[in-house]
Amino acid sequence: MVPSSVRACFADRRTAPLSTAAARRAGRPSTIAAVRSESTASAIRAKDRVVVASAVRGCAPARWGGGGGPPPAPGGGGRAPAPGGRGGAALDGVIASSMAADALAALRGDGLPLVMLDSDPDRTGAAATVNVDIAAGMRQLTEHLLTLGHRHLVHLAAAVDSWAFRVRAGALAAALGGVPGASVRTEPAPLSVAGGLSAAERALTRPGPRPTALVCDDDVLAAGACKAVRRLGLRVPHDVSVTGFDDISLATAVDPELTTVRLPAEAVGAAGMRALLTVVDGGVAEVTTLPVELVTRASTAPPPPTRA
């Protein structure tokens, strides 16, 4: 069972407090802040919430051998009070994903243990980082399209200044490098269904050869791209293949279902929480990179013969 000292709440610049051995020895539960940026787009916030929730959910079996989600705050109050003057709890550590620097500085404080998820391991200044192998996922996706015969690609690139999205772009360009006749054009897009729709419409109606595949940074963008293909009187995947990234529930809600890269959100959260608990207890956390999986569905097929 999860100890009653485990508490959780989720809000911008709020926390998910969790008990640690060091805090228990001091006679109080420690407070570990699970933080995300207030300024991030709603689609990113939704995915960050999944990762943060997974971190809390994964902490119990990893640390105490229990199961299930975190219980309410002590006293039956539901959401636990936030630290830093919002409830009196001392802040002992931070786990953060896709974090804006100003939001992180507001909570971290000098010398506070920090674990970053989905972040550049060379630039975070964190005690540990936990990432998924984004580059490998994009390579797998690109190789899948190349094997099908695609050579004219458009990258629907999320208009978000993020290390994770920069890795996607670099891996796509590298995978196409040296492939005879292969080309990729970048079409920036706000991270939303509407953003994907607009970007895909621009990509498919520009003068010159029409791309045979739209490589989207995210399943949300891919859903918008599929709408654009249909609005232009084309078909997915007969005329244009579309790929996503993440494998969120939306990937199987659209028709046809998306070929995408599955990211292990719950495993990321659990690994992040294990790393932070290790650091809080005085240990040294290992650098962690988790594997991803290409999921092939009905949104990709060989290009039309005249477009190959």
C-alpha cells in the first residue's frame, strides 16, 4: 500500500508532494514539486499532465511496492497544499518536464535537487535527466516511409522552442541525408489540430511537386493534417501518407488510424521519480534514455505511382 504521507496535486507551478526516506527520518513528509510551464500551449500541458501523473503513479510501485494512484491529502482535503508559502511545506526536490526557465526558477531555489524530463541533458543543470530516444523514433519513422517508396516529404514542425522538437527535426534531416532523390521541406505549425490543418493545406497547395508524405511532430498536428488532406479532395494514405508522434489516444480516434511513434509516458514518469528520490536520499542517479516504438497503422502506404 502507498503510505498515507503520499499526496498529489496538479496545477501550473504547483506540486506533487511525495514522501521520501530522508523526510521520514526527519519526521515529516518531503515535498517534491512536479512542475510544468504556465505559458505552454494547451496541447503540451495535457501531455505534460500525463507524464507528471505517471511519475506519481509510478513512484509507489518503484519505491514501496504498492499499487494504484496516490491517495488524497491527509485530512481528506483532496488536493494537497502547495509549498513555498502556499501550505507551509518545505520544498525538497523538483521534477519538471518541458519547463520554462522562469517557472522553474520560481520553485527550485539554490541547490534544490532537480530531475528534468524531456530536456537537453547537456543544458539543464539538473541532478539527472530522463528522456526517451526521440531521435531513434524519428529515424524509424523516416526509414518506414523510405521503405514504402516516399521521397518527397514535408515536415510539419511544431512552432515550439523545445529541445525535443529540435531533436525530431535533426533526426529527420539526418535520416534523409544521402538518400538519392529524397527531399524534405519544413512547414512550421502551431501545436493544435487547427495549426496542423493550416500547415498541411499550405504544404499541399504550394507550386511544384506535391509531397507524398506529411511527417508531423505530434499526433495532434497529424490529426489536423488528415483533415486538410480530405478538404483538398485527397485521401489518406492513397494520395498522401501522414505520420504522427507520441501515440496519444487521438492516434486511434482518427480515421485512418495514425502511424506514429509510441513514447512510454508512464515509464518516463516512473524513472524520473526514481531518479529524484535517489538524489533526495543522497545518491547519484544514472542518466536514463528509454526506448520508443514505431507503431504502423493505416495512415501510411506506398505513394501513388506517378508521385514516387
